[in-house]
Amino acid sequence: MRIRRPKTIDFTQWHKIVVIQNNQLGDAVISTGILKAIREAFPEAWIAYMCDPVVADLMSVDFVNDVISYTKGMAMRPTVQRI
């Protein structure tokens, strides 16, 4: 039996990152730390945050390039393709 090693991911090639948050305010507030860490790890990347329209205005922070309002039930593919 041959053991396969996982492929190494070259994170330097990541230019666009989309973080999708389906829940409400509390989860969005907690995710700001994660978004800031992503920005520090990928300073040149374009970062978008997809979230509920209720919290979209609160997520306009300097370490996120774009905030996209998304409600459950919306077709996600056209929304992501516009990115």
C-alpha cells in the first residue's frame, strides 16, 4: 500500500478571497478577527465578505475590500461570479 502525501498549496497565488457568513450579528462581529488575520496573511489579496444585509453596513472595515449582501435562498453562483 502506498501512502499519498497531500499536495502543497501555494498560498502566494491567492489574489481573491471570499469569506461567506450565513449567520447574524454575533457571528459577524466574531469573524472580524478572522478577516483581520486573513488581511495580515495576504496583504495584497482582494478580500470580499458575503453576509446578511442586516450586518453588511457594520462590516465596512478597512481590511475588507468589498462587502456583499447575501440572503439565504439567493442564487450564490451569479453573486460569486460577479466577483
